[in-house]
Amino acid sequence: MRRAAVPLLLLLTISAPVRTQPLSEELSLEQAARLALERNLEYQAAVKEVDIALARQQQARALPQPRLEARLSWQHLPEVPALRVPPIAVRLPNPANPQSPLSWNIPVPELELAKANARRATLSFSMPLYTSGRLESVIRAAAISVRASEESARARAEDVVLQVTQAYLQTVLSQRVEQVHQQALEVVQAHLQQAEALYQQGLVAQYDVLRAQAELATQQKRLTDARNGRELARAALLNLLNLPQGQPLQLSTPLREVAFPLSYEESVQAALKTSPEIRALRLKSQAQQALAYATEAEAKPQVLFSVNVETWTRDLSAIEPHASLTIGMRWNLFDAGYARAAAREQREGAERTEIERQRVENLLALRVKQALLDLEAAQQGLAAAQRAVETAQESLRLARRRFETGMGTSVEVLDAILATSQAQLQREQALYQMNVAYYTLLRLTGRLLNELQLSPQEVQRL
């Protein structure tokens, strides 16, 4: 069956186990997205739903086709049916005694109508001639259901890619957080060494050394928490990619400044136009309407043509034909309203699907608005965080200079170190929020797969 209409959702659908290239330790965001479509279990389940719909469509297409059946049977009759005729009485005149005629009873042998052990072989040909549109509606509903399943699988593919993208960005953020805390730890260690040296020279009080030691312990705890967060983020990414937890990964795509080119109105229009969820719901409603018509047609006239030929004739009953041709009509004149109620159920389901489609459209507009606001807030937060980093770094430089000359305290230096690391973390967090909002907008407006170089024209397998 030609499957040219299958979009990206079926790119990597294969019946044999997935064969992938050996995974290198360095992994870009585009490679992670492609790997997710090869290995993610949720997406594989969605693709199987398409295969199920295709199998149902094949079943529906076979319904109006001619059928040829061969039937073999063996039948044992405890009592063989037979035709029994009473003896025939014959009277003839008696020449010797005319008053006493001669009579004879001539017995008639029984005629067996069937054998005690009958073997039969029948060849039957049949096909529907007229079904009041029932089979046509079933075939149409099955074809629409295939398209709806394809759209649902495409939506699942885009959702999986977005989930992997967010997990990838989260892992990159956790690595940057660990790096910031590692740098802060090194700065605190250097300050502690400086404080101890100055204390040995009698230039600072012992409190400055103790305060630096306490801050070093606190910073080591922050670094441990950051490493744990990085491990959890990495484990979540590997789980989405369906890779073993021991798989080494080096992420090569950094967090970056991005800008989305569309306005709110343009984004909503693009989301409604490209949403596979909306297309899937619209197709599902059409399939339910077609099934409603097919259900109603069950109560209308159905005409069937059939030919039966007995290919084993030796054991046939004497009263059964060797061949027959039949044109039969079935018309459900009264079913207590069952067919009409079943059709109503399908139409009510179609109306419910339409309501669900409207809900999804409203939700899409809301999600677009939220993502745009998140992107705007992240852009402003990034600018503020960048200024805060510059200010904190300058404050740290001045605090260290004052401490070295004996005009400042260790507390000032440690506060400046903490303020610098916090400003750097805020900058990384703003970058992360900016990227998450950006890729979410790409998903909502149908641009995510192209952005990650996963266009159907590139990798489609038909």
C-alpha cells in the first residue's frame, strides 16, 4: 500500500529492531532529537497506532471484495434416512378355484436418502451486490482514521522532540550551574589561602579565616547539590532517549540568545493552521460521522450474490442439489431502534470531538501567549542578569583589593563572591528560560522539526 501521505511521524517506522549508528559521546541537540524519534518508546507506541489503523483499513477494503471459500465436513447419522414403501399386493385369478383368487405381496426395497457417514466438499463464491452505502462508509471511515492516526503520531513526534529539547537544555543548564559553583569554590579556596597568609602576617583577624572556612564548606555543599542536579537531568535525558544510564554524553549545543520573529496574532494563526492535534480531531470527527452512516445502513436493504458447488458428489444426500446460485436480500424491518441509537451514539461522539477541537484551539492560543510572555520576561531577565554579573564582578574586584590592603574584611569578599555566582546563575537561568520558551513557540507554530533539521523531505522513508 502506498503511504506517500505519511509525514515525519512515520520516518523511522520499521518492523525490524531499530538499527542506529554507534552513538558518539558528543551529542548535539539535533542529534538528540533524531535519536529520540528512533528510540523513544512513546513515539514508537504512537507509530504502532498508525500500523493498527492501516490494518483496519485493509480489513475494511476487503469487505466488498468477492470471497471464495472451501468447506470440508464429515457427518455421521445414527439413523440413516430412507424412503420406505409398503409391499405391493398383487391379485391374480385362480383357474382352479375362481372364488379364491391368487395373491402375492411383492416387497419394495428401501431407498436410502443419505449415507450413515457422509463426507462433503463445498466450494462457495459470494460477494455483496448492494449494501445501501454501508461498506462504502466503513471504508471511508477507515481511511480517515488512518490519516487521523498519522496526525496523532506526528503530534506525538513533535511532543517527544520538545520533551527531549527541554531535557537537553535542562542538562546543559545543570552543567553550567555546576561550573559556576566550581568556579566559586575555587575563588573561595583562593581567598581562604590569602586570608590564612595575611593572618600569619598579622594583617587580618582570625575571624576572617574562620569565616572563609565556613563559606568554603557551604560552597562545597552547593557544588554537591549542583552535581546531583546535573546527574538527575542527565538521567532524565537518557530516559527519554531510551539509552542506558551508564551511556557517556557530552552535550555540544550551548544555551544561546534567541528571538522569535512572529507576533502574537501571527503565532496563533500559525499554531491553528499547523497543529497536528487539531487536524487529528477534525479527521476523527469525520470518521465518526462516516461510521454513523454505516450503522444506519445496517437497517437498510442488503443484497448478496452467492454460488455453491458441491465438489464431492458420491456421499451427497439424494435430496440435496449439487450446485446452487442464490441472490438474497436482507432488510431489517424492525430492530427496536437499535441501529438508529447506535448511529446517534457515533454522531454524539463526533460532536464531542468537535468540542474537544475547540478546546484545543483555545488552549493553543493560551499556550502561545504564555510562551511569548515567558520569552519576553527571559529577554529582560537576561539583560538585567548580565548587568548584575558585571556589577558583581566589579564589586568582587574592589572587595578583594580592599581586603589585600587591610581596608576591607573577609565578609565583604565572601559576600561579593556569592553575589557574583548568584548573578551568573541568574544569567544562565534566564538563558535557559529563553531557550525553553523559544523552542516551545517553535513546537506550537509547527516549526520545531525544521529548526532541528528533521524535515520530512530529508528523512522520510516510504
